[in-house]
Amino acid sequence: MNAELLSAANLVAQRIAGSVVAVQPPPKGPKDRATTKQKFAALQTLGADEVLELVWTANASVSALITPSNGSFAIAEDVAEGVITWAKVRHPRVILAPSTAFGREVAGRVAAELGAGLVGDAISIDVIGDTIVSVKPAFSGALVADITCTSPIHMATIRPGVIARSASQKEIRTADPPIDPAKGRITVRSQRRNDDIETLACADIVVGVGMEQPVPHSMNT
């Protein structure tokens, strides 16, 4: 999903002479934290100009760091708080998020705080003239609608598996605004999921196993 979001962001950035800032979620623990440089390199390959790093830390005074509610799980409220604080400093024109359960919650919180228009489940984003346009399916996919926002910031969640991935090697920088500590009002004790539709949507190959069923005569045309 990172590749698709950064591809869409690069398309918009090229047309408005902007730059792309990727948000790096907090690591889940020491082992995950050790791979931060690898993740930065991956984001650079995918086209990010800068990375806003949200890191689990006990030192709340360090700039560009955010203190999580606990040391195991990223909390949508806390991640949104970091993005909101950064946005109030940098005043971005577009903010994109994945159309996943977590991405939609973060995007909704950010949009509400910033007063930004939010297009949910978009399948593409473009610039027409000087206007940012998100494309969203309508009427159960029977047609698509071009949606614009009157707010200074245009936000959209992008449906997984719909935007072509592109590689664009850049010299990456670390965005370093002052980030307030997380609110810490929510503690996640455990997490589990029965299914992950994003994995299926982003899969390069899907193998289906089953038995062909004859078509009933009444369904033949």
C-alpha cells in the first residue's frame, strides 16, 4: 500500500510543484525499531522526499517523536495527533491515507481537526487545472464521480490495489517539526482479525481452488 500511496502522491506533487512526505508509523518494539533505516530506504525508493517519523519513546521532549499509549500497538488517535501537529506547521495541500480500517480512522480524526474535506475510498487522484480531484466509485460501481474539496487541504483514503506502482529514487530527508506527546487515553491489550481484505486486494497472484458448477438452464441467455 505504501507504493500505491507514494505513486499517487508523486503524481500530484509533480503537477503542483510540491514534495512528498511519508509518515512512518511507530515501531512495535526494539526489533522493529532496528529496521527503521531499512524502511527509510524503501520509502526513498518508492518516491518519498521526506519522512515524518513517529517513534515510541519515553523522551517526550524530543522533536519529531511521539509517545504512544503503550509499547505494543500503534493507536490511531496517537498517530493522528502526530500528523495533525505536523500539518499545522507545514500546511500540506494534500493528505493521503490507505483505505483500511486503521487508515480511515486516522484520516477521519485528522480531517475533523483540520477542517479538511475527506474523500473516502478513492480509486485515483489527479490535478485538473489548479484543482485536486479525487475519483470515487458511485452507485455500486456503476459509474465514477470526480470529487473536489473547498477546504485548503484535500484529503483522501485510497482503495488498495487500484493505483499503479512506480519507482522514483530520491534523496530523502527527515521532516522535523515539534510533535506533542500522544494523549495516551487508549490502551490496546490485544488485537486479532479474522480476515484481511487489504492483503487480498494487494496480492500480485491469487489462486482459487474449487469445482466448476454447471450453469442452470434458466440462467442461460
